[in-house]
Amino acid sequence: MFEELRVVLAKNIRKEAIFSPEERQKMLRHLISDLGLANVVVDLCDGLLADYAVEHSCKVLLRSVRTSVEIPYEQGMATMNQRLQPSLETIVMFSKPELQDISSSTVRELLAWRRLPPGIVPELVQKELEKRYGPLLQQT
């Protein structure tokens, strides 16, 4: 679909991330490398995504939604990004159905209870979480 895909880790002022932007970037680069995706760049953005897009000659933002509930939020973001940068387009794709129930909020809640089931996050991330939080029980 694209010659190059940039996975941009932008700061969300509404959320407190478990890992620093640099830690997330390192893990994503490792996971993408393991998949052999040579045309994927993982970058950090400390400002507005629309400004990042212009600075890096990106014409399209590719966003993902898990369920239809997220569409109004993404539509608002697309509209605002286009107000900021009129030439910027947004494409929204749906995630795989088996990933619909996974969100950062859900992961944080499961971590609080030390009950992170297998497959919720990649194994690399699971190991990093266990370094930080100790063993994550996966029993029923």
C-alpha cells in the first residue's frame, strides 16, 4: 500500500505510558526487525502529528480502530489534522477481530491484578513488563 510506513510514537497528554517513548521505540524496532519489514521506520514525535507529517513529507496518516466506537474520535482527529495541514489525508483501517478487546487501559488494569493472559502483548513486551512488575500470573 505504501513504499514506506512510519510508525510514529506521539505523546498523548491524556495518558501515562508504562514505558518511555525511547523504550517503546526500541521494542517496536526489534519487533519490526524480527518480521523483516525493511520499509518500516519507527520514530518519535514530541509535537503535533500533523506537523511531523509535513516535516517528513508524509501525505497520508494511517490510523487503526478496534471497534466502531472509536470512529467518531478518529474522524475528529482526521478533521483537525486536515485543518492544521490541508493536504494531509487520513486512512482508517480496522484491526483484526481477535485484537478488538486489547487496549493500553486493559493492559494496565490486568497488570494491576498481575493477571496478563498469554498473547495480549508480544513476548518481548511481556518480558519487559515482568522486569518492571515481577511475575505476571496467567492462571485462571
